[in-house]
Amino acid sequence: MAAKGTRVTQQEKEKMWQLYQQGYTFVKIAKQLRRSPDTVSRYVHAYEAAVSAAGYVMNAK
């Protein structure tokens, strides 16, 4: 695992999201990126919310 207190980069967040969309589990992603499954879950859900909000704004009339 990454050292406690290390920051998750934007590239890591995007990679987590991409792997999750490919069907990987939080545990599998965490092992691959050497992060905690809780951290992966937190950032995947946050990224998902951001993508959803951006889509909502783009489609608003």
C-alpha cells in the first residue's frame, strides 16, 4: 500500500474510474494501485458524481 497520508493524484482517480468501468472490483483496483479499497471506493464514487453532474449541466436546457 501507499504510505499513509499520501495524496491521490488526478491520474490515479481517472485510472480507478476506468478500471471500475471495466468491471474490476474495489479490492482488485486497490491491489493494482497499491491503495486501500476504502480509498478506491471513495474516489470512484466522487468521480462518478462529478461525471454525472457534468452530464447534467451539459444536457440542461
